[in-house]
Amino acid sequence: MPSAFSRVLPRNYLESLLRAFPLGWDAKREYRQPSNTVGPYYIEWDPGAGPYGERWHRAGRDDTGVLLTGSAKAYHPIRIAQFGLHSHARWCLSRANTDRVAYLAQARWLAGNVRESNGVAGCLLFDFPWPKYGARVGWISAMAQGEAISLLLRAAEAEEDGTYVDAALEVAQPFRSDVADGGVVFRSGYGDTFFEEVAVLPASHILNGHIFAMWGVLELAAVKPEPWLTELANAALNTLRRRLELFDAGYWSYYNLLGTQSGFRSVALLKYHAIHIAQLRVTAALSGDEYFSMIADRWQGYAASRICRRRVLANTAAGLIPGLLKRDHVGHGGTDLLELLCAQTAETRAHQGTESGHTHPLCP
């Protein structure tokens, strides 16, 4: 019998092969620069089929028009939020009532389906597991919460309805709590604040999920400049800037900071490498920090290099065995490389401090 996860997101082996070993390397993620209003969302998705499509065009809907996913007809909060953001962006251009109805259906579902979980309010729960990351039924996601905030703020602006802002504030509540306490924020103890796409421990620190979540918090802080939101958004942005090099393989970007116990790490699929580049360009505009543009230029250069492409294919091939044996899964030896790095740094600096007679900070 298929697992609950495979019924929600069934694997298409041909498309999986094309994502892992692409025939072409020209995949780019369309993006929009921020404006003075929340406006159309920054990233665009392909609603169709193919290796990089979301298959929204054939996905089921419930009686209220909310997106359903897979043969399980599951409510997938991330896909619902992204479909809503896509529909809102279409409506901004078309003013078609079908697009308005679509984004409002997704926004209303997100606003109406927050729950308290482990003592944390405002959670959007996933009713299926994600075995790779050790996430059991009922897990939550900073990415889902952040993208829901972004959609609700756009519904509030378009409909001139402040109740959607109130809903966005409710959806933001899991950002008040650490993952260990039932929330979506990972704090390393060394000055890092990561928003976890899969809010379980050990943390995986998925790059695109952190950025999508951060945009939602940044947008809400601009609408409701409460000190805790502003401080949290700044901490997440500073962590991204400080730790972005950890996602750079020297020839490609990494998807997350999870590796095998032997230290092997798979680089991001082309789809996510393209998303990373677009996200960094938007983040540069949002923050006014050209460092993010510089890294985007570097990663775009990797994508244009035949040598880098060959190294990506070699890395992907080398990762097949660890992937099949699940050595990169948190339940089978997957390692949080950020924690490992900080522990090594702490040990090194403690040793240096002992030798010199001085103490040092644990981590830069």
C-alpha cells in the first residue's frame, strides 16, 4: 500500500530523472521587484506539467475552490498558499473574476484552518508525514506560515478588508516559538535565526524555505511594525547574510545544510538553484544589500558554466547511493551541518583560549 506521503506527492520517475539530470540548463525562475505596496508576489510558479511545473492546472479542488493535492486529495498548506499567490498575481494583471475567486478561496482556507499545536497558536498543520526529515503527521512549516502571511496581506490590500491582516498576525504566532518548543524558529545559540521549512529537529535549514518565510515576516512587520516582528525579521536577514556561504558548493548552491555522517552533501536541483538566484535578487531589493545580488551573480555564473554543470551531474550521481540508502535522512544518519560547524568552532576556540589564557566567543 502506498505511504501517506506518496499518496499526497506521488513520484513521477521520468520527471524525477529529468529534474536530477536535466537535458537543458536554461531553466530560470521568473521574479518581480518589490513595489511600494504588497502587490503581485515576487516569485512566479509554472502551474502546468513537466519537470518544473506544479500541476495546478489538473489538480482537484474542494467544494469551496481550495486546491487539493495528490490521490489523497490532501490539503497541502504550502501548495495552497503558493497557488493563492499565483492566482492573486494573475488577478493583478487580468482583473478576471476567476483569478479573484481562486486567491480568495485559498486565503480563506488558510485563515480558517489555523490550529493550536503543542501549546503554539496559529499553526497550519500537515496531515501527512515527511519521512526524509523525520516529520510526523501534524508537523508545521515556517515556509507555509510565511507564504500564508504574504497571501493574507495581499487579500487584505485587494479587498480592503482588515480582517485578513488580523488573520496574518494569527498565522505569525508560530514565529514566536523555537522549533524545540513547537514553533518554527531555530536558534543555534551562536547568533543564528533560521526559519525552518520543516520545523523538526535535527533541523535541515532549507534555504528557499527560510527566504520565503522571511519575506512573509518582513511584509507583516512593514504593515504591523511590532517590535518582535521587526527584530525577528532582522535576525533572519542577518543570519541569511552571515551563513549564505555555507550554501555555496563552489560550483552550485546547496538546497539545505543537511549532510550524511561522512560529510557528503547533494547540491540543489536546477529548479531550486534557479529559485535561489531569483530569491536573492528579490532579497537584495527588499533589504538594499547588494551582497545578495553579488551571490546571485555568482550562482548565475555557475549555471552558465559547462564545467559547473558537469560537476553538478557528478555530484548527483554520487548522491544516488546515499539517497537510496537514506543516509541523508534525519532518521538514518543525516547531520545538521550548522550545528556541527558551530560545535567544531567552539572546540577550536576553546582550545585556542586555553593555550593563550584567554576566552573567545563560541561562534562568529
